Amino acid sequence: MNVSTIMNASPVTISVTETFGNALRLMEERRVHALPVVDAAGVYKGTFDFADIWKTLLPKAALLGMDSLTDLSFVSDAQEILREKLAGAGSRPVSEFLDRRVEPVHPDTPVKEAILLFYRLDEDIPVVERGTNRLAGIVTPWEILNALRD
Amino acid sequence: METHSSQVIFGWSAAALATVIFIAVYALVIAEKLNRAILALLGAGALILCGVLTQEAALRGVDFNTIGLLLGMMLIVNITGRSGVFQYIAIWSAKKVNAQPLGVLIMLSLVTATLSAFLDNVTTVLLIVPVTLLITEELKVEPYPFLISEVLSSNIGGTATLIGDPPNIMIGSAVGIPFNAFVNNLTPVIIVVEFATVLAFALVWKKSLVTTEEARRRVMEFNEAEAIKDHRLLKQSLSVIGVVIVSFILAHSLHLEPATIAMFGAAVLLFLDNYREDADHQTKKVHGAFAEAEWVTLIFFIGLFILVHGLESSGVIRWMAEKLMAATGGDFKITAIAILWSSAILSAFIDNIPFVATMIPMIKSMAPAFGGADALMPLWWALSLGACLGGNGTLIGASANLVVAGIADRAGHPIRFMRYMKSCFLMMIMSIIISHIYLYFRYL
């Protein structure tokens, strides 16, 4: 059993030229929490997900990696400001938000490796063709559980 | 001489080998292509492999008093930091001035200087800079002047005490100068330098630091009490820091070395933080505390001490000191002022730690010419002021500068080399002029 036998081969994707606002709308419509981002040739460029949205709302001091503030329990909340930040990000291209927290796997990757990645990171896993890096599908936790319960 | 023989390898003398290896390491450290800990270890290893020093002699050259003091204070501060007390102080001080940007700049600079006097400069800026970025983002003002002013203040504040900055730790340890002597001789001039620097900064940036009422109100709504994460740890760590500082003050009469005080303080704090935990948690917490110590700095120190010991034991340092004496004509005043200015200019461009490590044995060897070890005290103050304050001159002059530049870069506010130098080189020169006047009237 490898990931090609269980992956979702036609996932909802978004083009790298699309905007943050359109990506958010697509996630809402299709009820997915991550979108693989692809270019015109179908090559995988990264994943747009909720973490990218949270990132636009947080102060920079919380996004400094190891040196970040450890918590924000002492700051004041201003809903207006957060609203403005979210709206302000709407027209920015998704290409600005691509991070690759999960390195893509290949169709012949063992399912156990996918399970290990879920255990460690809990993010949907993109599957790309060897060599071309074209998106072949994605694996979410449900693909694995469904395959095991059939 | 601690060498195997005067001719060690390939017919080279120990002095020539020690000098070549030392200069090669120095040049590579300046080039910044390779991590400085790797370079110092390679150099120290080469000295032993080439037969300039035996392993035993090399280890005798390491000042474990400096290493212990640095490591102990790193552990204490890192554990204390987990309580959230430093965020508390930063927010509290910003609110004290009603979150007026100029007032915040002055307050955070003074807080940084004060903390740096007792804590490692890098640790201090790592604790203050993230809160500064949070406050400036909320106030919608450019963080640059705040960050730069904090960098300068951390290097200035660190100069005030024995434990504030590595050069002072090295000088104090090598010469046996007590904590109180640093406070009596350096703190007064450092207070003047800090206020002059912050004042100059405030005047330069006064006009561009404006914010809105609403933004100020949001900062005033910060609840600093929420920043305290662990009240028990807060009490424990502040008690330990208090006892450690009092012990430094009394160290001379208690016959205690600084490393004993710092390491024992760290051990007590680790004990208090861990004794209630099960074995598994203890391993994790102790591992975490040790992992956060700056091992690159500590290992760099160890390698460097060995390299300098190679120069010392092969007679190179004595030769250099004789040359320096000849250049200053054996005049004490000229020697003191020359040490102050050359330390400042050099420390602006190269790491002040290797520089001070080389200068210490050189100055020590001048004792007979100037009438004994006690007569040298003004030279030690000149070296400390020059080497510590000189680090403010450029972005690469001190570790705190580079650490802040790294964080600022990740926050999307990069600090450029030239822009930094334009705002800070003159500030550094001003601090050295103040030190010059102080040394002249008090000691020369």
C-alpha cells in the first residue's frame, strides 16, 4: 500500500496567480482547510491554509520563530483592527503566503510515512510526481482512515 | 615556557607558529564565513597538534572563572525569562509614559541599559526586542530608532558592572578586580554616557515619532499582570538573582570567585524549578535550560583562551607589550588614552572578545614598568570602556547588534550596515570622548 492507492487524486486547488481573498472564499465554499497552490502547468508551489490566514492577523513579534513572544495574553483586543487586517490582505496574491511546512511526498511513498507526517504536523500532505513536481493529489487524515476501515 | 621545545614543527619556532595560527583564526573570524566557535576550536587544536602547547598547558590557559560566570548567568536569566517578568517590565515602563512614542523609546532604552548591567547583553535584547516590536506595531511607528537605541543601551549598560559584558568578566577574572571596584569606577561614567546617548537619540527622532490617540489607548489597555506566566518561578528566580547580586557585592569579603556565585545560583534555581517534577520532566526541563545557553560563545571563549595562551607562553605577548611601551614612550597617560581609543575603534569592527583576550596579558606585563599591578587600574578601565562602548560603532561591533539585526530582519524591518553606522558611529565617538574626559580628570 502506498499513498497513490489512497490519495484524493482530484483535490480542490488554487492557481498561484489568485488572491488571498479568493482563496479564502474557495476554502469556505468547498469546506476544506487547505488548498494546494499550483501554476499553469499543474506544478505544486506550496499550500495555502488557515495558518496563512492567522499569520496576517498576528503581530510580527509573534512570528519571529525561536525569538517570538511566547504568548499574547496581555495585549488589548481591537476587533476593528483585526477586521481591517483581514480585509487588507484580501487583494494580495496567494504567492506571498506560500509556506512549505509539509514537504510533498511521492505517489510511491509508503502510507506509514504519511501517518508519521500526520502525527508530527497534522497538515494535509501534497503528493507530487517525481521529476515534474506536478500535483498528483493530496492525502488528508480521512483518506487514510477510510482506506483502513473499508 | 610550556612548550615541548623551542623548535616545534618543520623547524618553526613556537612563537612563529602561535602567531600564524592566531592571525589566521582572527582573520577568518573577521571574514565571518565560518562560525567563530568552529574557528577557535580548530585554532586551539592546531596549537596542540603542532606542539606549541601540551593539552595540559592549553587547559591551564582557559579561564574557567569567566566560563563559569557566563554559563551560570545564562542559565539563571533563561530560567527567569520563562516567568514573563521581562515582558512585564517592558510593558509597565511603556505605560508609565502613557505610551507616548518618545517616552517609550527613552524608557525601553533605560530599562535595557539597567537590565544589561546585570544580565548578558544578548539575553537582554532578546527579551526586550520582541515586546518593543509589539508596542511599535500597535503604535504604528517605525521600530528602527527603538531597536537601535536598545542596542546602544545594552552595550552601554553592560559596561557598568563586572557581570554586564564579557570584556569586563574577562578583565575582572584575569586581574582579580572585585564587583564593587567596577561599580565604583565605571558605573558613574556609564550613567552619564547612557543619558547623553538617549538624549541625543530623543532629539534626533523627536519629530518623526508620532502616533494616534487610539493607538496609544490600545497600548495603555495592555495588561502587564497577564504577562507573568508563573508566579512561583517569578519569586524563586528574583530571590536567586537578588542573592547572587548581593553575593557579587560581598564576594571580596566572602572570598568567593564570581563563577562560584553564578554557578551555585544557577544550581539552586535549577533545583527550585525541578524538585517537584518527576524524573522525566526534570530531564526535559534541565535539558531545555542547558540547551538555551549560548554554547557558541562559551566554546569560542575556550578556544580563544587557548590561542592567547599560545601567544603568551611563547613570549609573543611580552614582545608586543614591549613594542607598545616603546611606541608610547613609556608614558602612562598616553598609554591609557591610546588603549581607550584603539580599543574603541578596533572593537567597532572586530569582535571585542578576542581583542580583550589579547590585551589582558599585554597590559599585565606592563606592571613592572608602571610601578606594580595596582598602578595599572586606570588602564583596565580604559580597556573596558573602549572595548565595550566601541562595539556600538557598527552593526557588526557586538553580538547584541547582530542579534537585533537578525530579529529585525525576520520582522520585516531590516537594519542596514550603513544606515546603522550613520546613526551610531558618532554616538560611539561621543561616548568615548566622555570616557576620555572622565579618565583624564579622575585618574591621569
